[in-house]
Amino acid sequence: MGPREQSPRRIEASSRDELKKRFRGELVLPGEAGYDELRQVWNARVDRRPALIARCTGIADVMAALGFARERGLPLTVRGGGHDVAGNGVLDDGIVLDMRPMKGVRVDPIRRVARAQAGLTWGELEHDTEAFGLFPVGGQCSTTGIVGVTLGGGLSSLSRIRGHGADNVLSIDLVTADGRFVTASETENPELFWGLRGGGGNFGVVTELELRLYPVPDIVSGLMAWPMDRAEEVLRLFRAQCATAPDALLLQLLSWVFPPGMGLPDELVGQTGIALMPVFHGSAESAATTWLAPWRALKPVLDGVGPMPYHTLQHLFDGMLALRLRQYQRCEFLTGLPDEAIEVFARFSRELTSPMSIVEMANFNGDVVRRVSSEATAVARRDAHLFLAIQSAWSEPGEDERHIAWTRAFWEAMRPFSAGGGHPNFLEGDEPKERLVDYFGREKHERLRALKRTWDPENVFHRNKNIEP
């Protein structure tokens, strides 16, 4: 919390009307129509009441709302897709700069570049780029916001062949803490450009991204599933293939409670199980005769792996993310998956405390990711072998303690295999500051702090994975 947290709990309608003279979008106060819906974020555990929600329609609105907050000493935050598990897109007693009305897209199919405004989700952006047969290096589903995912680093289903999302940004437009509009790129404010790609929303309000686009032919993907009593042998095969996987093969291992509608035998619905969701950039024939054959030899109870449009993959988990559930997460980069880690993963997966929770482990960081210099962006942990995300989800407030305790215990048991730190986009609100330092490493973190002192010395933008000046 910064010093600006000491703020009044109300903004009078007369003050709102004064701001309205220089603000084109909608300004919503507590008690007004739409307020309760607009303040909701993905994590239902987050229940905060802003003093004002400023629905920005353009750069001028961002400047006006930012100036209004600073003039009155009000804390502020920036809200995009709203999927941050810590709920940083909303705050009590301050101003929310709601970027969601800013959904402009301009696609240049010749240069294979898109200019995308900050309120877009990946699905909304891809709706326009797909018309030209092109896709950005986006998030793993369609409903998350493009800015938060990208500035945090941008783990993607395309990471192993195209690098992370942050590696595919050409320029960034933003409004700084002192109200200036600037552009950051390799040639314009290059140090700021370095820090924004991985350092998140610490340095200003991003209004637009310029992103590389790529053609993505049909992939081989889908789900294969086994009962949880097969977990150890599935995990051992996962370990073996991750060690030799080509860049064209992303392997994602999931443990969860099998939901209805997957085509499973009735006796397995509602039971804990383990699943593989590969993403292979190649032909079905090549997949079947190489890496896929050993998985089928394990005789899965569900085999839905086959040719698939990339568009379909991006929407597979939309239904799950659309649910507004209570959420709690822990994440970790892993050096590998020794037998001890396999035992821990299988044991805790068998003890899932909620049928809506899911655990993911994936090999995002292939050779393409590692070939990007660690000095090119602020993104860290490029050499980590695996990424682990433990995501608890439930509906009843009275169950918080049980699910949170299981998540923390699982994470603590996996910590001996850590490569250091957790991905900024997955860090919870109650995690110690050292977790962010561990992720970046001391040298990179100090460089980010120096950048923060240059662009936001008062830490105006602190409702985030904060780099303190």
C-alpha cells in the first residue's frame, strides 16, 4: 500500500460532473446503475467498492481520470480483462480506470502486425486478425485481457514456436504517472520498452499495443484422460517427453475432477483424473507415429486428440473461466520432475478439495524462448524446465480456509523442485514481495526499480505486482 491509500470514501456527484467536462466515457458512482456489475472481477473472493469507475474511451479519458485522481490524492488502479487472481483491477475507495470500452483494432496483413487497444480480450482481437488468417501470440484462452497477459510475460500456446507474448510486442503506447503520452519501442524510450515487457503495469497506463501476427495452420490438440490411479505412469511419460520435446510440441498435464459432457464412462464422471492436452504444430500423421503413440499405448479412457483449428483451442476453456468462482492460486517454475516430485503431484491431485479446481503443468519454455536474450526484455526464468499452476476454485465462502490450505500445502511440497519464483501473472495477493524478486533475480529487479524511479517515483501505479521505487 502506498501513501495515497488514505482517501475519502465518497466522490460527490458535483466532483464527478466536473470531471465529466473533460471525460467522454461513462463515470459510475456507488449505487448507480451498473456499478455492482462493473466492479466485479473474475475472482469472486475479491469484493471491493471503488469510489468511482471511469470507463475510458480513449487516451484523453485516461489522462483526465488520472489527473483527477492525482489532484485529489485518490488511489487508482487500471482494469483490463479482470482475470488477475489478486484482483488488482479493482480497489476500495479509489478510482478504477476501466479500459474495457477501448476495443479498437487495426490489422496490417502485409506487415503481419496489429495495433490493438487496451480493452480487448484475446478473443476479441483474434476475431479481427483471424479474418486475415493471422493470430497474435496470445493467452491460453480467449477471455483474458491482452495487456495484462502480455506485459506480465505472456505464456502462450504458441510460446514454443514464437516466443512468449512479450517477445512479440513491437511498440507500446501509454500515459505516464505525470500525465504524459509516450511510446516505447526499440528506438523510442528503449529502456522503458525493456521494462514494460515483463514488468507489468508498473510504469503507466497502457493504451495500445503493436503486436506481431503469424499464420497458424491447423494443430493437433485435444484431451486424453486416465483415472487418477494411473497418475504415476502418466507423469513419468510426461517427464520423458518434456525432456526431448521439439519446439513444435507443447505438453500440458492437467489434474482435475472429470466433469460431465466429456464422453467419459459414467462411473468416471465426478472422479479425480489426470489428462494431457498437447499442442502440436505439425501433421496428424507425424504426431501419430512419433510422440502420440506412447500416450495411446497407455490406453486412455478418453482420446480426443486430433487435428484442430487454432481458433478452437483458444476457446476450449472459456466456459470454465466465465464462471465467477472463488479462486486461490499458487505457481512455481520447476527445474524438473524427479520421482519425488511425481509422488507429491500425484498425492495432492488425489486429494483435490473442489471439483472445480485444476492443476496444470506445462513445458512452455522451449529452445525458441531460451534463445531470446535474458537482456532483451524483463521476462525472467526462460530456462525453467516446467511451469506449475495450482488453481483452486469453489463457490461457497465458508469453504475458503479448506481450499486455500490445500493449495498452499501442495505448493509448499513442490517447492524443493523450484527453479525460483513464480510467474507474475499468477501471483496471489497475499504472497511476500520476495517472490517477485526471486522471479526477476536481484540484478533485473534492481534495473526495474531504477526504471520505476524514473517513470513513477511516487509509486502511483502500485495496485499490481509492484516494483517499488
